[in-house]
Amino acid sequence: MWRKPATSPSDKPNPLLQSSGMGRAAFRDAVISALLKIAGSTSILVVLLIFFFIAKEAAPFLMGSQAKTLLNLRWLPVSFENESYGLLPLLNGSLLVTAIATLITVPLSVCTAVYLSEVSNDWEKNFLKPFIELLAGIPSVVIGFFGLVVLSPLIKSVFGLPSGMNALTGGLLLALMAAPTIISISEDALRSVPASFKSASLALGASHLETVWKVTVPAALPGITAAVMLGIGRVVGETMTVLMVIGNAPILTASPLESVRTMTATIAAEMGEVPFGSEHYHALFCVGVVLLLATFCLNLVARFILKKYRMVGSV
Amino acid sequence: MSTTATLPVQTTSLTQGGLARRNAKLAEMLTYGLMRLVTYLMVFAVGYIVFDIVANGLPAINWEFVSQFPRRSGAQGGILPAIVGTISLVTLAIGVALPLGVASAVYLNEYAKQGRFTDMLRLAIVTLAGVPSIVFGLFGLALFVLVLGFGASILAGGLTLACMILPTIIVASEESLKTIPKSFREGSLALGATRWQTIFKNVLPYAMPGILTGTVLSIGRAAGETAPILLTVAAFFLPVLPGSVFDQVMALPYHLYVLATQHPEAAAVRPMQYGTALLLLLIVLGMSLLAIVFRNYFRGKYRW
């Protein structure tokens, strides 16, 4: 233990050490620390504000007389006598498009991730991956435009339909848009599988293929699952692409070749035309609540899986 | 004699083993070939979209296109107001989100004691990153446009976009701060510098490349988003330049949407649509490319 000498002439404050400059610097440090904490809290504030305002604007509808029409089978917000705000056709549309996109993108994206992480040569790793990630940067309105002008006529002629604006066109484009997310996070998960797992498998005489499919992929499965969920989150929330290519007919159907309407597209298409504060306006916020809760849960579960298995992916 | 008798037996077992191994090798080659095919299919899809936009958009882009006002509701003339609108929106969004985002990252990585508060903060950041863009639009409409009374304006749209890109900037900045070795901080602190002096003089400068990369990427994202500005700022057809942040503006992504889906002669104005799409693509991909260049340049510059 170090003890202070009982008496010493240097006990009185040393004017050099106690210079006002040091004090000011320490004070400034404390102020900056407080400011940083306030700035850091912005994210929490914004999230709370988002939940608060979406809920606040949805509440009048839920309290109002039309609330029970949310369970109707028809979304018919503009009508002379019988407005009906049935969410079911919109949920149907969102689910159908999401299901199509998921069924297409998951096998392809996971396959690509495994190839890039386990099989490809250096050249492919260095060039193909950034190229696919490029896709993540293409604005959704540009992809929607491409769908409208190129893919939709193609679908129309391939299936001999009167119009190429349907759930399949939307699903195909969304499959492509979810791919970079799934590929990138799956690849992180695959790469975080310890090399010793693979070495042990190879040492036991398993072939490279057996090692990949029976050791590496199962070990990375939680991360791949989370990647898929984050990809689906992106698909559910995607707005412009679907708005431009799915035809926007709010009907109940399970056919990929029918025109449907998603929750996101409904908000985007109708919000511009409603009078603020009207029933229709508040109903659209109800759709927003459903959308916000759905993506929030998907994200939360995915992050939980990633954290639990320590497969940390990028946002 | 016995050796000649055993030899044939050995050879058959060898060929059987060889056959099995050859089959396994074949299966492996086939599987990997298939996987390679899938990967190249993905690459082809991306390449085709980019190619289609570039090939059809290039003829439409000329000096008149980027410097003139639109005429006949966008069928003729240029798209100058949309370009100016997008630039002003992105500038405002970055101007707000960058200081806040970097400060958040510094707080998270340098100041905060890891605990319940930082856990909450991280949860908020990933939640924010997962909120659908149209919900940001609803939020901007309810808060900035109506409650705060900004109206449909650059201010409302820019702030909405700022909320949207905030998580990207925070995560990129924090990742960048994490790569700065501890010794950089210890050295400065040991010399008597305060925490802020240490961070400002000895940590942030070296984290700048990573922060810049994240910023540049979010510029691309902010420039390309349509749904949030659809509800908070974008004007259908407004061939004037904005005078203040309280004005409505046209914006590139919304202009493309309007031309492609709402225009009465949508098929006839195809070149204008492709031109707008290409310009948008160039801005966004140009920003991504810039980010990659930054990353590679600084990666070579600093080594520790």
C-alpha cells in the first residue's frame, strides 16, 4: 500500500498542476460526454416516436365505428355507402408475394452463399460477391421499372396472360432483391464455422462435398435461418417494386398469376389521395401498424438467433 | 503360384474402390457445377438489369436532359428540378444524420459502459434498420408534415430520410472505431490527454475512412429511396427550382415512378424514363463504387 507522507511542503495545491487549463479540459470532457449520450439516444427516441405516431394515427380508426370492418373480406375504402376496410385481401397479397419470393430466393441464395464461401476460387470470391451486393444498392424504383418494362411483358407472353402485372412478377423481382441480404449474412455464418469442424470431417475420410453439406451447412444453419428471416423482412417491407408490377387488385387469391395488392403498396398508392384526418387516412395507419409489427418481430427473432449463436451479421 | 492367384482379387477390389471414389468425385463435380450455375445465374440477373438500363438509358442522356426544365408534364425537356431536388434532400439528410450517427457510434464504442442502456440502444438501432421504408414515410407524414407543420417540404422529406439512414451510419462508424487498436487510445491517455482529446485527435482521424465509406453508401440509399419521400415531399410535376427548405420539390426516384406509371403516354416517354433510371443508377452505383475505392485506398494506407 502506498501511503501519503504525513507532512510535506507539497501538500498545498501545486499551481502548475491545478492550472485552469486542466480544469477546463476536464469540464469540457464531461460536457462532451453528456452531449454524446444525448446524441446517442436519438435512435431510441426515433424508434419510440415511430411507434408512438403510427399507433396514435391508427387509434382513431380502431376506436371508431368502422373498426369492425377490418375483419371484412373486402378492402373498399372509397364507396358511396358501404366503405369496408377489410385487411384480409391486403394480408393475402403480402403473404402470397412474400411466399413466392421466399420459395424462389431461399434455395438460390443459400446455394450461392455456400458456393461463394466453400467452393469458389479466389477470383470468384473477389469479383462475384461485390457484384451481387451491387444489387442491394439498385434503388427499388429502378427494379420496379425494369419489372414493368422488361419482366412483366415476358411473363405475359410466357404464360399467355392478358396482363403481366401479377404476384409472380412481383415475387420474382423481390426474390432478386432479397438475395444480397441472404447471401451476405449466410456467407458470414458459413465463414464463422470453426475450421476444426471441417478438418475433423475431412480427416475421418469424408469427401469435400460431404463435409460441406453434413458439417459446415448444418453448423451454420442458425445463421442461415436468421439471414432468411432478414431477407423476408426486406421483402415484406418492400414498396415501390411491388406497387409498380403486381397490378394492385385487392382480391383474395392463392394464384401467383393473379393481380394482388400488398399492404405496402396500398399505403403508397392511397395515402396521396386521402384527406388528412379522414377515416381512410387512419385506416392506412392501421395497415402501417400491422406492417411495422410484422417486420419488427421478424427482425427481433433473427437478431436473437444471430446473437445467441454469435453469428453477427451486418445490418 | 499364390501371388498370381491373389493378384486378380486385389485388382478387382481396387477397381471397385476406384469406381466408388470416381462416383463420389463425379457427384461432387456435378453438385458444385450446379451450384456454380446458380451463382452465375444470380450474377447474370444483376448484370442484365444493369445492362438493360444502361443500354436504353444512354441515348436519352445528353446536356439538355440534365440541364433543362421538363416540359409537357415530363414528356420533353430535361429533369433538372428532380436532380436539384434529390441533391437537396440528400444533403439535408446527411447533414443531420452524419453528426448524430458518428456521435452515437463514439458514445457506444468509446464512452458508454456496456450494460442495459447500450443494449437498449443497440436494439433501437437494429429495429430502426428493419423498419420498412413506407412506414418511415407514414412517420414523416404524421410527425414532420402534420404535427410539426413543415408541410410537404424538403425539410420534412430530408428529416425522414435522415431517420432512415441513421442506423447505417452508426453501424459503419462503430465498425470503423472498433478496428482502431487500443494502444492508440492508451498512448494518448498516458500522455495526459483527456478522453475527448484522445478520441478527437488520435482515434477519429484513423476511423474516418470507415465512416466515409458508410456515409457514401447511405448517400446512395437516400438518393434512391422513393417510399418515404412519396408521402413527405415529392411533387408530381413542379418545373421550378426550390427557393427554401419549406418548398416541395421533384425528386429523381419519384419522377421515374410517375413517368413510368402515372404518365398518360407512358409508353411514348420511355426514353425519358430510361434516362431518369440510368441517372439514378449512376448516382447510386457511383456512390457504392466510391465507397469501395475509399476502402481500398485507406486499407493500403494505414496498417497496424
